Amino acid sequence: MTERRIADIEYEQMLLSRYTIAQHPHAQGLDRSTYLLMSRLDGQGPMSIGELSAAFRLDASTLQRQTTVAIKAGLLERILDPAGGVARKLTLTAQGRTRLRDARDDSVRSLERIMADWPASDVNTFAELLHRFNASIEEYRETKAD
């Protein structure tokens, strides 16, 4: 890898992050942190504050504030641990699932318009490389945390 290409990737990643944040903040009335929190719970199932803290690498008090807002908005609810553990878990409410689905649908429609003139092979390659890139970031974060 050349330093120049890595610098180009860093720049493009910054732009992607900026564009993604600009696209999402008010999709279905969900701010970015709520959208990310709800997406994690949707993908992994009920999680405790401690599990969310580890997953997002955020202080538990930060997640407590975020989840409290989402609970008051009717998007999340606290439930008993389905596995019988002591800690309460957070899960999406029916309203939360609907709002998340609608926000994702809006996002997918936007991406479809943005990439409408891309050949299918380019879309497939981009999806594969982006998945690989994100997996590498997760792996890096896990090894760096040790």
C-alpha cells in the first residue's frame, strides 16, 4: 500500500461519514446515536447497558442517557433477560421496529438513487469491500482494546 492511497482512503472515509450523518439525522425522527443503538439491538437482540457499552466502546452513563431518551420516546423498552440473567435488557418496541424499518427504507431508497447509474458489478464490489473494511475496523478495535 502506498501512503498516498491510504491518505486518499482517509479523506474519502471522512467524506462518507459526513454525507452519511447529513443523510440520517432526522430520518423518521431518529438522531444518529438512536439509529445506531436501535440497529445494534435489532441485529443482536436484547442487550444490557453493559453489553451496549462494550459494543459501542462508550461509557455506560452515556448509553444510559441515550436509552432513557429512546425509552421515553417509546422506541425501546427494558425487559427481563431472556436467558435468565440478573441484568435487565433493552429491546425495540413495536413502534421502534417500525421507525427503524422506515428509516432504513428511506436510506436504501437514497442509496438506490445515488447509485442508480452504477453497474451491478460495481455495486457488488463496493458492498463487498465496504463489508471487509468495516470487519477490519471491528477487528482492529478488538485487538486495540486488549
